[in-house]
Amino acid sequence: MTSDPATYPGHRFPAEIISHAVWLYHVFSLSLRDVELILAERGITVTHESIRSWCRKFGAEFAAKLRRGRPKPGDTWHLDKVFLRINGVLHYLWRAVDQHGVVLDILVQGRRNGSAAKRFFKRLLAGLKYKPKRIVTDGLRSYGAAKREVLPDVRHRTSRYLNNRAENSHRPTRRRERQMQRFKSPKQAQRFLSAHSMIYGHFRPRRHLMTAAQHQRARAEAFRIWRQETCARAAV
């Protein structure tokens, strides 16, 4: 006898449909209405507002599960920040990646001074429970002030030419920012980008460093972990 599809408490749609909608929204540059249309083509009638609710509720949960299960990060961290204009006010998106291009964490803040850098460093260490051997940043002096206080024993390299890994990792954010017609608030930007960076990166291994067979195995493993964390384990 075939068992009934797994569901999440309080939701009438199967977990497989909900997780698929969240996957579509975060992995591809789609709007909520685009996801609604894709699901409708497959015979699933659901409004874009319901999809918004799913992505808001489950996106963070799925990202947290993926973050807890990911391998230990590399020992060299690249840090960078870009500006975000939210409701006409300038904010800064701080981002850290390891030498393999894996996003470690992001933080949206209103400043880029020493206190903001220190807050980001502490967030990284609290979330990873691990210290790097080296950090690479641009020439912003706020990094040095925070590093001396929070990571005094870690080597610090400043170079505008060695930080391409962190700078390139901002590209998916810029695409989503344009598609969403800018973020509406710092809280919304932080909530969305925290989930997006983890889910998007989970399905984007560094393909140029892999053979075709290695990439296929990495992709299959990414899907296996996604199904496990979003359907088999999370649903009851």
C-alpha cells in the first residue's frame, strides 16, 4: 500500500510541493507569480501569496538545516560589502565566503564603521564555531580595527585584487534585487538574503573546478540532501 504524501502541520499541500516552490523561488530568478504559473502548468492551483508565505516561513528553516549540515568551511575567509539602497536610504550588505566560494554568512547593516565590522565578525564566529587562519579584505580600515579586537591571532591580507571570490558572490544578490525591484526594508533584505545565499549556493558547486562526472555527483548529492532535509526529516 502506498503511504500518503508527507505534509507539514497546518498546511494542506504536500511537503514535496511546498519545498519545490521554495526551491524554484530561491534557486532561479523567478517572481512569486512566475512560480505560481509553473505550478499551475503542473496542475497545482495555489496563489502567489501562499507561495510568499511558504518562502517566508520555510525558506529560513530549510536554509538553517542546510547550514547545520554543510562541511567545515575553508581556513581562508574573504570578506566584502556592497551597498543596498532601501527606501532611499543607503545600507550595506556584509558577506563572507571561504576560499572555495562558499557563502559563510551575510549581514545587512546601516553603517560600515568599526562597530559594524566587529558585529559581523562576531556573527560569523558565533554561527561557525570556528576561526580561520587568514582573512582577505579590501582596504577599508574598519576591517583592521575589528580584526585586532575579535581575531587578533588571524593573519589579515588587504588587497583589492585578491577578493574576487567575495565580490563575485554578490552577483546573485544583484539579480534578485533587480527582479524584486529593490528590497522593501532592512529586515526583509536580511531575512530573504540569509535564506537565498544558503539555498542558492547549495545547488551551485564550483563547476569549473570539476569534471562532468564530479559535477553530476555533486548535483545528485545536493538534491538528495535537499529532499532529506525538506521532506523526509522536516515533514511529519
